[in-house]
Amino acid sequence: MGKAESLDKQRRQFLRAACAGPVMRLWAQTAKLRIIDPPDGAILNRHDGIAAAGGLEIQVSGECAAGATVMVNGLPARVHDGKFSAKTTIHKLQNRLVATSGGEHSAITLLWDRYSFPRYRVSTDDNIWFFRDIARKAERCNSIFENPYLGFWHEMHAKYGTKVHFNIYYETDGFNLSQFPVRYKQEWQRNRDWIRLTFHARANDPDRPYAKAAAEQLVRDYRLVTGEIERFAGKELLSSVTTVHWGETTREGAIALRREGIRIMPGYFQFLDGKPQVSYYLDAAQVRYIAGRDYWKDTSTDIIFVRHDAVLNLVEADNVVKYLEGIAADPHQSEVMELMIHEQYFYPDYKAYEPDYRIRVERAIEWVTGKGYKPVFYGDGFLGAGR
């Protein structure tokens, strides 16, 4: 046998040995065991399972190697065609689910909105003009509610029990929050049961100010606004919830706000030209998920995101009820109703003034109230559930 023939024979023997079994073992070792549904960070409520033994029984599913044996939290799962499914029961606010197969494992964290009930929150963005108006009239203005804008929200509270969260700027043309008088502090305090004031941005312009900004800039602006709120209204009106202007930050910026005490960030969580919009730093897969849910937690940053159900300055008054009914038809979007509108559309001298601003808002509040939704602040208990 020549040298070439000998080498060829060795190669054939090697390939036969390699194909005799190790290839299948290699496939089994590299196959990915993965829990797919629910995803990590999912927040589940009464619509996502069945009440059972003081917990919530849910369905878990995922991918595995064909013919694998899979256990979910120690109990055997059903396996078919590279997919597995199992029932398990969660009992705590935060729950760890672990799927195992041989030497592989896949783990996720789920949250249980245990005391969930139909609830709603009203938030308003871009607030600064009503502060300027009150400050300029302070010598003859005896109550903050003499301002027509705040007076309207006071009316909604008196009529429906509505709670209102104002996300505010530090400054606008010719005015900043340091100029707002402290003389109304007692009045703010008397109304702290239904009003929250938090940071939105330093100013309206430029657009998307924190989309690429350094975390230090975001924290600096946050502290600037927060310090003024504490001065003229008191810490009691602050919240661990805020909507950052344009709903965009870097991941580092969001983490920095979390360190400041912000735990929950509402946004649109939608796509424009195929790219996530008003979705903070979340990627496309995360946005797709939360777009069909009320809420979701990024366990890597410890931040909960809540999706706006209706931006009322974008919904015609005659369409408000139909729009909300469409959302309520989906149980995965109906439990927490997040209603939002921007301040500027209230004013006749604004370029995009909406003369039916009051009608849009009241129709939405009247509808949720009639459907049994309760007004909440998300900072009270778990997302407003009160415990």
C-alpha cells in the first residue's frame, strides 16, 4: 500500500468512527433547551392562568432536543418534535422557573400580579405652562386650581375620583421651576392623594433629548426637576414612576434612573418604519412582546415597563369609546388601562390646539369608570394593586 493510499484509509476510518455515534452526542450537547413562553420578565395576572392552591397555574413551553427528557421545576414536561410543555404553579410575587434536560438548563423569572383588578391611571406629559401661569399670577392667585388646566383635572378628580400623574419639564421660554412660589405647598400637600409630579425632561426641545445622551446628563436633569418639586410641593408628591420625554433613553441612562429610585417607565412600545419607537432602550423582540401586553419587566435592569393604551390627543373624541373597547376586548391588554395626554393641546394659542381636549379626556375617564376600573398610582403596592 502506498503512502497516499494509507492516508486515505486513515481518513476513512476517522470518518466512520466520527459518524458512528459522536455526531449525535455532539448534537445533543449543543441543542438549546429554551423556555419560550412565558418570556423572562413576564408579569402574569388572573387572565394568564387558573387559580390553584393559593397560586396561579400556568402553561410553560419551549424548545428542546428531539426525544429529550425535560423537567420544569422538578416535574416532567411533555415533549414532542423538539418542543416541550408543562403546567406549573407560581405562588410568589417573583418566581423562578427552571427547565432541565440532561446537563442543560433554562431559567426565567416571572412576576405574579397576585392582587390584580381592573385599574387605570391618567398621566399627562410635557407639563410646564400651567406652572408658569400660576407663578406669574401668584400675587392674585389664591389656589393652584384657579389655573384652568389644573382646574379641569381637579374637576375630573371630584367627579370620578381620578388620580393624575404630571410629568414635568424644568423650563420653558422665560420660566423655570425655580421661579415657582412655595406659597402653595400646603395646597399641594392637601391634594397628594390624587396628584403626582415627576421629571419628564429639562425642556421640550430638542426632540429625543435622552435617546443618546450620557447617563450623567439624564441624572442631572432628573435631580434638577425633582429638587424643585420637593421644594414647592414636597416629597410626598413624587413617585417611583416616570415617563421620560419621547420615551427614549440608553440602557445606561435607564439604569441610572433606576438607581435614583425610578422603578416603572410607561411608553408607547410601537414600531415606526420597522424600528422601536417610544420604547426606551428595548430591542425589537421585547417591544413586540410588550406591544400586546399591559406590562413587562426587564429583569436585567430591574425596571418595569407599562404600555400606554391610549394617547388621547391622538384619538378623536368620537372614537374614544370604540378605541378603548377594542383594547379591553383583549384580556392581556385590558387589566391595566393607561390613559395619557399632553398638556399643550389644552391651550387655544397652541398651534395644534384641540378644542375637544376636555371631551376626549372625560369620555375616556367616564368609560373606564363605567366599566369598573379603579383609579390608581402604580407606586402604591404592586403597580397600583395596593399590596
